[in-house]
Amino acid sequence: MDKSEKLALSLSGLLLVIFFASIVYASTARNIDVPTCITDVEPFTSDTLFQTGPERYELQLLARMWAFAPSTIRLPAGSTVDLYVTSQDIIHGFKVERKNLNLMAVPGAINYMQVTFDEPGEYRFACHEFCGAAHHTMSGRFIIEEAIDEPEITE
């Protein structure tokens, strides 16, 4: 083996170790959640929002041509949301602005991530995968308010 080939292989191996160590560090020391694919649950066919505890909610979000259901979600500030995303038809993306949340909505699979909305305001979400002619209409929003009587979802 040539000297330059050995050097290239050594550098490649070193980079793999650095990337792997970075992922382990981010998930353990920095407590950054890694999105998860749930394989033992049947994909849902309708949207649902329900409270599972004090300031704790579960949202089942359904992506479909060319909309999210629900498109508007109202929650109180300080809410933690267990977010489950799936698709009814083709692969879509789901990204929430101002949050480190980026999931794929895949038909037949459920992706999960937990997000906490500490500050009141509007957090828009959109599809980040080109899904057809009306892709630009595929968006929605979380409305986080100081105090609300009842969380709600609207189309």
C-alpha cells in the first residue's frame, strides 16, 4: 500500500471516530434528543391532541397532500409536547422554526420527538421536502399563549 493511501485511510478513520464521538457527546453530555422512529405502533390516520399530565401533551400530527392536520395548535407557555408525525401519502418533512425540531413524515412509519415551548409566541412549521405542485402551502403554526383555558387544534 502506498504511503499516501495509508495517510488517507488513517485520516478517514480519524474523522469517523471524531464524528461518532461528537454524536455521543451531543446525546449524553449536552442532553440533545435524537429523533426516533417508532416501529411497533400502527400509523394513525387522524390528528389528535390530548393532555397527558400537567403542562404535558401528546400531539399526533398527520402530513398529507398539501397540508398538515392539524394546521394550528394552541398551547399554554411551558408546555412539553410529545410529537408523533406520520404521512398519509408520500414523504414529507416537518420543521419548526426557532426550535431544534426537524422530522421526516414517512408513510407507514411514526417519527417521534419531544419539544418544550417555554416562551409565548408563534412557532411556524413547514414541510421541508418537495412534495409536489402545492408544496408551498404546506405549513401551520403553534400558538403558545401565557394562559389559556383549554388547548385546541384547528384546521
